[in-house]
Amino acid sequence: MNPNSDLQLVPETLLKKRHDLDALQAKRAAEAINNPRVSRKRISDKSKKVKVVKAETILIQSRHRKNARTRFNRVSKKGMQTRASDKSVVKTKVWDSVKEEEVDEKELEKRQEKEQQDKAAADDSDDDEEVADEKNDQQLHKIPYKANSIGATTVFAVLIRPTIHTTPKPVKKTLSTLRLRRMHEGVFLPYTDATRKMLHLVEPYVLYGMPSTETISDLVRRRGFCRVDGKRVPLADNNVIERELGDVGLICVEDLVQVLSSASLDAMEGEKDGTFGKVTKFLWPFRLTSRKSKFQSKMLDLKEGKLYGDQGEAMNGYIREML
């Protein structure tokens, strides 16, 4: 009986691969002995790429950097002046109950003009026109909402513009203080005077507003991650919350939502060791998606527009688009 019959056979391809690797390692060791100053990493000619930057591009980037720095210095010294109101601003939006979506003002004007043209061209009776008007009035509803975050205790801020080399260093430092370091990352902040001033300094880069309790609950349940021993852990179990925040009386997701929806007095006074500060430190910044896909932004050339800054209660709709 052959004593080697019980041994597992190794494929020939694997043996050849091992042989080639051993030969390569021996060759590199010999080269290192003969030429110790020569680096092992050698860049091939294919990997060498020359990037040409036009002079116009450099001028545009320099102009953007200068304008951003000028704005930052102006807001830090004089504030927002008339660009931000100190009183609560209430606006109205038109809601289509049939399509269950918000109607744009321009689309509403076009629709009204079309209806007037149809009325002028139609030969129907007045009774039919009155019935149609009643149906349109029942379909469209005007809903008032707060257009800024004055009076709120908590706001949710999202970074909507990349901090590239044209971004001034003071802006990057302020965003880092607010824990906004990646695109489409969002954090909960207590809406104090200090936080409001920092948001005003970086307003062109962020989108913020006052979220509702329902929106906060969806955020925590669908995009919630926590910080455990410096690692990003999914918020999938209440035992993690009880183990990390049990000393302050928080044991489940509902407790987190309640703390985030109404910041306590310690958060409004700027205490980081309070309940709200511990919850925001425990939660990892929420990673959201873009409101426009790459196909829409590049192929269809759909731009975000001048959408930034304080959005008030309208922030709920933007958060749901980015979930």
C-alpha cells in the first residue's frame, strides 16, 4: 500500500503559480541587494498622464475662492443683515390632492392660462364650467408653512456642495466644526445663536431646516448608524442604545427621536455633555443620497439651482427626496 495515497493532491496550476512567485521574490531580493537605492515601485509609461489646465480655469477658480473668502469675512463681521430675518416667515404652497405632490407656481400659472383659453374656446354651458371650477378648487389646496427656522430648537443640516480646493480654509474649518465633512451627510444641531451664526457663514454649502418628528423617526430608522468604539455600527438593535446611553435614561429608538425632535435646555445653552450632545455624538452623521441622479445631472443637464440655506419646514420634503 502506498503511504502517500491519503495525501491531498495539489493542482499543477497552483504549483506553477507558487514557483513563479518564489522566483519573483528571489529576483526582487537580489535587486535590492545590488541596488539598494532603487525603489521597487516603477511607474510605467502608460500610467504617466499629463493634465493640462487652461489659464481660464485657474482664473475662474481663483475668482470663486476670492468671492467665497470675501463673503465669509463680511458675514463674520456684519452678519447676514437683511438677507436673514429675525422673525418667523410664513409662506403658502399649493398642494395637488389628486397627484399628491406640490404644484410649482409657474406650472400653476400655465395651468390657469390654459384653463382660461379652454373656457374662451369652448361652447359648453355655464353650468359645466362652474362644475369644472369647483373640481379644480377641491383638487388644489393652499397650505401655510414656516419658511425659516426661527423659533425651532433643533435643525437638520446637509452638506450639498463639495469642499474642493476653491473652498477657503475658514469655510472648511467651520464645516468640520459642524461635523459636515462629506457630500450629502446630515447632522442634527441645536438651533442656538452660535449655531445659527456658523450656518450663516457656510450657508452656500449647506441646506438646513426644522424637521418634523415623523421625518426624524424615518431618518433614524432607515439611515441610522451609531458610533461604538470608534466604528460605524448599524442602529439595528435597542440593546446598543441601552448599553451606550442607558446612563441618561435612553433605551430605545423612540427615546432618541424624542430627544432629537426637541432639544433640551442644556443643548440650547451649548453644553456638549448634556443629553442632546451625547445623542448627537453617539449617532454617526447620516449619509443621504443626491436629490438628482447622475443621469439627470449629466445626461439631462438638470441643475440643482440656487437651493441652499434655511428652508424651514420645507426641509421635510427635501429630506424625503434624499432618503
